[in-house]
Amino acid sequence: MNSAETFLATARQVITDEAKALDALADALDSRFADAVELVLKAKGRVIVSGIGKSGHIGHKIAATLASTGTPAFFVHPAEASHGDLGMVSQDDVVLAISNSGEAPELANLLAFTRRFGIPLIGLSSRMDSTLMKEADVHLQIPAMGEACGFGMVPSISTTLTLAIGDALAIALMKHRDFRPENFRAFHPGGKLGARLSRVSDLMHGDDALPLVRQDTPMSDALIEISQKGFGVSGVINDDGALIGIITDGDLRRHMDGLLGKTAADVMTANPTTIASDSMAEEAVAIMNERKITCLFVVDPEAKDGVARGLLHIHDCLRVGLG
């Protein structure tokens, strides 16, 4: 077997071992997991996650996932806790302490603090007979299935299981709280994810930025409006202010002969495609791509007055990473 084959065989074995361990974890979950969820839900404060070494790295991720899905949480390093950070922990909080062996000495002061002040403690470990699990109020046990290295020395299977049960806890809490995409975006305003969760109302132009002309406006004036607002289009409204058409560069080309002697109503395309302000921006991009257009006027369907509330340009979507 050459080097490449050896590498691939090792990689497949690691992934297979971790997948088997995840199946075992799913089968082993019992009412103690539900107890942990209930304990967090009852807390008036936050979830304080702590762990040392690789457990600490996983703990950071668990705390971040909880916080981003509607459960206030943060990570406290157990060594720092012993030097003043215990002041961050209150009796309204719940502590989630992570240690595969359950015997990490760095956790001792944090455990003692929770017992002294009656702070609920969730232990996450593979050993029920460990110090951590003996002190904990609720137990999240992961199966003891060794590590992928074969020597039990490199945290791999154990960290995968710890991460998985942390994800399970966060998502169970999220679903119980009916945490929706619009809530999710509040904690993820940046990057690709924030862009995907953007609504039309987050990106659209409104008020004085809207290019609008009345149906009887001479095209000489309509051209000025198109030029000044800078979107390359103008909406056309009737006497009641309702949007009845749109003038695009295509309309201008089609009516070039005698253009300045015409009105907006003569040139416009009637009944333009619109979108609701609470629609997802991704939906707007899909519509613009499908219809090969660059702008959508935003009309509130609940208002039923047909008045344009905003304008969304494809460049607004591209700027935040959509498209």
C-alpha cells in the first residue's frame, strides 16, 4: 500500500470510528438530556460553559452556538475563574462543566463555587464515577469509546461526541423557544450568513431616494428623475400615489422616436414586478435573475394601496454577498 492509500485508509477509519461513536451517543441519550434542557430553561441568567484543554476548545464553540441561537451563554476559563472570573458567575446562572475524564483539577474551584452558592451544575463527561459527575445536578454522559488514534491519547472521538451533544442541547433549546431566521439574523449580521438572512426591508432604498414620477409627467422631466436618483429606472404612479408602471432603459430604447414629446404613461411598462418588504433578500435576487431585471419596487401587500415603499437594486444585494 503506497503512502496515498495509507493516508486515505487512516482518514476513512477515523471518520468511521467517529460516526459509530455518534450513533452510540444517539442511542444512549435518555431523560437526563431532557433534564439538562429543562434546567437551562428554568435559569433566569446565562449558561456558563467551562473546560480545560480540548474540552475548553469545544466549550468555546458550545457557548458560541448557545449564544447565537437564543440562549445567553459565555465561556469561562477554569484557570481564570480561580483568579477572579468566578465573579462573572451568579446564582441565576447554570454552569456546564466539560471534562472527558471528569477529573480535571482546574475545574475544582468552579465546582466548589457552584456547590457553595447553590448554582445549578450540568456535568458533561464519559465517566459517571468521576468527581465532576458526582458533584453535578444533571449528567450529560458521552460513551467511553476510546480515541481515533487507537492509543487513547489524542482527543478525537471524545471531542466529536462532546461537540455533538452541545449542538443537540443548543438546537433543542432553540426549537423550544421557536427561534426563527429573523431572530437568528440579529446575532449574525455580518458575513455570508447575515446576507442570506437579510430581508428586503434591510437593503431597500426609501423615502426621498425613490425615483418616482406621475403618469402625466413629460418624459423630459422623467429623464431628469431617472438621472438624479441613479438607479437607471423610475416608477410611475397614478393620482392616488399607487405604483402603476416602471420606466427602464429598455422602455427608453423602444420609444426613442419622439421620446421627449411623450408622457411617462406612454413609455412605461405597466404592472411591474414588485416584492414585499418582509420577503427574504435571496428571494428578490432569484426573481431578478429569473426575469433578467436589475430592480424591484417594494410594495407592502397588507397596505393594499399599491404605494411603493422602497426600491431594491441588484447591486444592493451583490454588495452584501448575495447573487
